[in-house]
Amino acid sequence: MLELVIFDADGVLFESEESNIAFYNAIFRAVNEPPLTSEEAGRCIFLSASQVFELRARGAPDRLRLMREVSSRLDFEPFFKLLKPCLKLRPFLLDLRDRYKLGLATNRSVTVSGMLEHLGISDVFHAVTSCADNVRPKPAPDMLHLCLERAGVEASKAVYIGDSETDEIAAQAARIHFLGVGVRIASQNRVSGLADVPSELDRLPVRLASQQT
């Protein structure tokens, strides 16, 4: 029986490529760094901010510290306005909440609270976890374990909805079922978009039971 549906944020609930690129480039301009390369732009969708800063700092602690300081002083609202929800999130999530507990597990950190407020969904989730909880970022399973603990649900009764290999690795490590969304994930269990998730969740218990027989 499925009890808990945990969502990733970026690439699942909304498209954030434009927002993320603007965010990191604003920080890099402030510290006299060149803008994101095309490779960095692709990776920043699923990496945590700390991971992006560490990659760019290339082992230089002073550069890393400066990026973190600039990031902590930024006004995030202009970047939230660049987020592109895949559909009307609040009614979509409230409908799912009638059937399941809902969780959020994201490699974001200090932006999570403001992001949820901006999107009007801060009161929807039973459990929210992120790098702000002082856990290792995905692909480590830490934040998924914490999400399960906060929701009071066993791993075998939860599914993680993600859009990257990083998400799938984290789900496997946490022993949580996984459902991929979109074109960035080549998982065996995948749907084309967020709108297809509810019908796939309805089929999930039957499909899992058949795999065990």
C-alpha cells in the first residue's frame, strides 16, 4: 500500500533552468567569476548550491567562502519569478493529498521556504527536507530517510518522484520506490510529465505486486 509520495522540486514541480542560471550568474558576477559554462548550466539543475560552488572554486577555500557569503545576502524573489510550474501546482497537490501523504526532498537549501511561499504550496506537504537540514545532498539518501522519519512512513510504502539519475540513485539507496518524470531520466519507471503522475501512482501497487510474484 502506497502511503507517501515524495517530490523533487526542480525539473519535477517546475522547470528552473532559466532561474538557476540567473541565480548562479548573479553570484559569479559579484565575485568576478565568468558565467556558467554550458556543462555547469546543465548540472546546476540537480546539484546543490554548495556542490556548484565547490566545483567552481576548484579547491580554493577563499573563493568558496566568498560565493557562499554573496549567496546568503541575495534577494531570491527575482529568481523565484523565473520558475515555470509544469501545471497549477496547488490544486494538483491538494488532490493527491486526499489519497497520500506528501513530501518534498530537494537539493535546494535556504531558498526552499521562500520558493514554497512564492508558489503558494508551503502548507501542502507533510514533510519537507533539503540541504538546509544539514544532511548530505543527493545522491546520498539522507534527506529521503529524514523525509520518511518526519512523515512517519516506512520506505516500502513511499515513492520518490524525480527527474535525474541522481534522484534515482538516492531512492534506491533509501529503498524507496522511484518514478521518473521527463526527458532527463532514462529510468525503467518513467512518465512524460507531472500530469501523468496520479494515474501512474494508481497503477504502482499492482505493478509492484506483479514484480514480486
